[in-house]
Amino acid sequence: MILLFPTTLLLFKRDRFAIISHSILLSIIFYNIRFISGVSNYTSLGKYAYLPRSSMQPEKKYSEENTNYKVRNIKRNIYEVKAPFDKEHAIEYFSSCLKASCKTFEPREIPEGEILTLTKQVATLGPATNNAESIKSLFDAGVDVFRLNFSHDSRLSKYLVSKTIRQLEVTEPPQNYPFNEKFVIEHKSILGDIQGPKLRIGKFMPNLDVPGVLPGSKGCEFVELKAGDLFTFDAYDVLGSKSRVQLDFPEILKELKVGDKILLDDGNLSMTVVSTNPEEPSVTAEVKNDYKLSSRKGFSVPNVVLPIEFLDEKDVKDAIFCLGIGVDFLGVSFVQNKSDILYLINILNDFYTSDYYQQLKERLDNLDVEVFDANREDTIVEDILSRYYNQSYLPKKDIFKTVLPKENLSGVGIIPKIEKQAALDDIHEILKVSDGLMVARGDLGIETDLANLPIVQKRLIQLCRVVYRKPCIVATQMLETMRSSPTPTRAEVSDVSNAVFDGADAVMLSAESATGHYPKASVNVQRRVLFTTEMDPYFPTMQIIKEMLIDENLISSIKSQRPHLYKKMDNLLNIDIHHYNEYLKSKSHLKKCLDDVADIFAYNDVDVIGIHCDDGLEFLQWISSQRYMIPIVVVTSNPTLSRHSQLTWGVKSHFLPRGADPLEFFKYVVKQYPIPIKDAVYLQSRDNKIESYQVLKLE
């Protein structure tokens, strides 16, 4: 017996449509469609035939007179079929339906054990995953990039976790390892994520009579607000009440205008400014919905550029500390424009070339991780950070904001988190000076209209992949339910898959892996979704179509065939084409490499791309952006390149053992992959250019 998952197929015939299940089609074909010949117990209904969902269900008789067919369809899972009623044509009809639908709708079999996915996974580490055992479980589950969230916990706790990751990268070689090396190094990336200017209100006076809550605890610090209440924000350092609370940002209070919308606690509470007092300063707002507002909740004003420092003292210290512990990427919150990125690069360059950097490295190297308390800060480390901040950063602060850096000397990749409308307004300039971006949907969904969020996500991914060829991470609530549930919702699974279809390089878990009850299961579930999405025949088709959207010939074709549609699409497509052509002026050598690789693939059907290089991250990213749907296996002796490439879609980087021949190592590595690899193209690359290539038979 052949069983197929009972998915449905929509068939169009003579301006009508019918919905047919796979199992129905099989039943029809293998049972010689008995309902047509009249041999079965099914009653002939003249114009329509009603078929059961499964051939294993008991056969039932229906008559057209006793039940309305729409009701019957709902109650009995019966599908209406419009088809030829002679046996010869019906068999041909349903056979063609089955052939057309099988590859799309049949259940995708996920192999047991290790599976290969090309979309990268980022996992946030936290209380649920801050020890070697739990981090190792995420290693084994397939995490490529580990995120350290500097909004929580001490700096030393982040150092301890980063040290654990680096130790887990080194393992003993397997039996019969053909290379003279005592260790195998499997690099992972570390993404340090600094908090940025997150605005928060002050604390409320504790309630003394809250049932089930200890007096004096944080659970007592709240007020109950009702729609229509008037509520004031001021700068006074006094515990809040039902009518007011502190907002310790007087410059913001001075800038707010009547009519401005205020959102608190991730958008759950909405207010509108009704009066302002710039001299005090304070603002009074009308509450728009009932809500229990607690201490220290987030405060935001959508679509308003606020006069606030991009980096405060904590952010500067966290950023330079990230250099000391050797992160590969630096996530930057609440970026508003290109100048913010250049300002940060100037700070990193200054610290990296100073004596303070060496002092910090030496202190961290000498720390005894077995005895120090990770919940407290090291006084010597804090002294180094404070001396740099006061003696070097503050005197040069204004210079950092105006000088244009020639390059990022620190080598840390800058990943701006797009969370504000101002960043969207300057997105092209931000992408030119960054090393990728993160679609941070949490605060972005507050700062912009929530209904626009899916569209913004798709546009940002398209710009990263097709125009600027830089990695894009989609983050926030990918599998939020799995914080407390062993399974995700159907909507969450679809969300992960859609991010991959959009063209994202990576998807990120936040609370799911940091504080959730099922961190490893969350990674495994997400990995299975990535696998089935990448294996779908529609996936490469959609990626090719997205690439075509910067082809000027496409616009001409649309203009001639769909003139009304052309008017709607013209501006958007031409904007992308314009920025792509401008960007290409400084990247012509990479475009040539891309064309050379395309020519190779035009004449060779291969299962894997092999690249030996010790530089050229951009070259890897440009090849990745083409979505060839096969692994890009990089062999390198450069640990920085190996780690930085972990964020790029499809790239599988392997650290070359000392003295090993790169080609032989490549052949050994691909034999370990859980997919059949028979043919490969192997490139030698240097300085983002192809030096040579060969096509290999690996059987």
C-alpha cells in the first residue's frame, strides 16, 4: 500500500475548481475508480462525485437529496471533484493530477541523524545555556553563531561563555584521521550584542497589599491605568504613582509635541501626548487602553528621531570589552543612520590600537576561570575600561563623530539592528558601511506600524542579498512558544520557513535558547524547518526570481506585458537597480568573479563548491548570494575568515590542518557530509579573485 500525506490540490477545469487529496487520487487510480463504473457502494450523484478523505475509511452512501453538499463536506471531510465520467479519460485525468502534485505536496522525509542545512542558525545564550554541557548540545544541534546579549548579566559572565565556546571548537580527531594533527578545529562565530539607547521609565512605589506577592518585591511595583486617564512623565527622581513616573531623559521630554504617540512595555500600552512643559520639563499623555504598567518598562515614540546619545557609557565599555574577548560580530541596537556606524568604528579603531587593548587582553588571559565569580565584575578589568572611557574616549568623542574612518582595523563585523524608522530612511547608506544587518522585529514592530513589519522584513532581506550581497539575520519570536512548550505553533513554523523563502542568511533564537525550557529542541525544530524549506522545489525557483528583480530586461518585459502593473512596480525596481549599479562601481572585480562562477556552473552539474582561500570574505558572500543550492565548502588556514563566514548562507568553513594539502583535505571533508557528493568544482581564490579552478569526480 502506498500512503501519502493527505494534502490538497486545487485543480482548475472549465472555469470551475475542485479540491482533491493525494490519498483520494491514489484510491481512484489503484481501485480503478470504482465510483465511475458503478461497481462500488458509492451513489452516483450525476454532476458531482463525492470521495472520502482516505480509502481506509468505511464506505458511506450519500444522496444529493438528504444533505446539503457544503454541510456534508465540512462534517465528513468530503472533497468535491469535477472530472470526466468515463473511465478511460478519468484515469488519464487523475494520473496527470497526481504526477503534477506529487513533488510539491508529498511529505518531505527528514533523514535520521545529522542533516545538512544551508541557512544559518543564531542562538542567544543565557541562564538556560551558560554552561559547557548546554553549549555543547547546541553545537551538536547545528548552531553556527552564538549571541551574547549584553543587556543582561555581567561582562565576566560573557567572557566565561566565550571562552567555553572557543574551547569547544577544539576536539580530538576521529579514528583513521588521515592528517598529522592532534586536534580538529570546528569554528563557530560569536556575536556580541550591545544594548544601545533603550529608554526605560523609572520605578513605581510598591503596593503593599498584592495577593500572593511578597511586600517589597519587584512584583509590587506597578500601577493600574485605565483608558482616558491622564499620566505625566517628568525628570524627578521620585518613585512613580498612578499619575506620574520618572523618565530620566530631559532632552526627550523637551522635544515631545502634542499629538505624539507614546508606546510602553513593547507596545502593550499606548498613550497620546496632550500637553507639554519644556521648562520643567514634563509631558502629560492620555492613556488609550487599560493596562498594568510595571517599573522599568520600555518607552518609545514611533517615527520620531529622538535627541539621545547613540552609545552611553555602558555601551562604549561593552563594545570595547567585546574586542577583548574576541567576538567576531558586534550587534548594534537602535542605529539611526550611517554616522552611527562610522562613530562606532572610530571608537573600536581607537581602542584596538591603544595600550588599553593589550592591558585588557593580558588581564583576561590571566583570569582563573575556576575561581572567579561570573556574577560580579573584575575590578582590574573595570578599571581598564573606565580609564579608557575617561582618558581616551571622552576627550576624542566629538572627533569620533566627525572623522571618516578609512577601514575597520579591529576586524570585528558590524551588524546594525534595524529597529527604527530613521534607520529604514537611511538603509542604503547604513548597508554600505556595515557587514550585514539584523531585522530586529521586536522594537521594529513598535517603532513602525506592526502591519508593515512583514513588508519591511522582505525588503531588507532583498536589499542585503541582491543589492549589497551581505548577510541578513531575521530575529525575534521565531519560535517564541518553545520558551515553555516542547512544540511551536503552526504560525511560528511558517514564519521560520517564510524567512528562508525571503532569502535570509540566518534565523535567530532569542529567549527560546537563552531562558527557555527547551533550548536544544528549539534548535532542532528550527533546523528541520530549514531542511524541508531548502529541499522544496519552489525554494530555488523563488531565489532565482528575486535575483531577476534587478535585471533591467525584466522591467522592459513587464512594461510591455503588464503596463498597469509596471506603473506600480517601476519606482521600487528602479531604485534597487540604481543602488545596485552604483554599488557595483566599487565592486566590479567581484561581479567578474560572480560571472566566472556562473559560467562554470553553466557547463558543469556539480554537488558542491570547494574554495581554498585565506582571505576574501566578500567573494564568499557574493557566491552565496546566488543561492546555487549546494554547500560552499571553504578550506582555510585563516581562523578569522573561518569564523566570519559562519554567518553566510551555504558556506561550510573548515580549518586546514598544518601541513595538509588543501585539495586532499577538501576531498576528505566532503566525504563526511550526510549527502551524496559525486562531482565538485574546486576554486583557488586570493584577494577576492579566482586564480584557478578544476572540476572533480569524487566517487
